Amino acid sequence: MADSSNKYDENVPGKYYVDRECIACDACVLAAPDHFGMDEDDGHAFVIKQPGSEAEEEACREALEGCPVEAIGNDGE
């Protein structure tokens, strides 16, 4: 389970975030490319845009559920 106290600083503010357990597998970027990006230097994902519609929310949920190391969190803000 993702830990909000261990999230990357690059995450935009909001309920979804990526923490430091990320293994840079790209699953979240493939599931929700408008919402997750990769830090090419350090090799980790982070949230670039919070969802603003139900379709975007579904894409972010799919990314969260597909993360193999549970590095994506949703604090439900």
C-alpha cells in the first residue's frame, strides 16, 4: 500500500500520488498517460495531472489497481 508520507515531490497536489516504492515499470503511464509521467533521470513515475472527470478518474483507478508494487496512492481528497 502506498504511503503518502513517502511520496515523490514531483506529484501535483491532490488525492492521487506515487511513492518511493515505484519501480518505473510504466504501467501507470500506459493506463493513464495524461495523468502519470516518468522522471527520466531518476526512473520513477509521478502524477502530472489529477483527474477532473469520471473518465479520468477511471483511468487513474486503473493505474492504481495495475501497479505491481502498490506505489500509487489515493487519499480520497
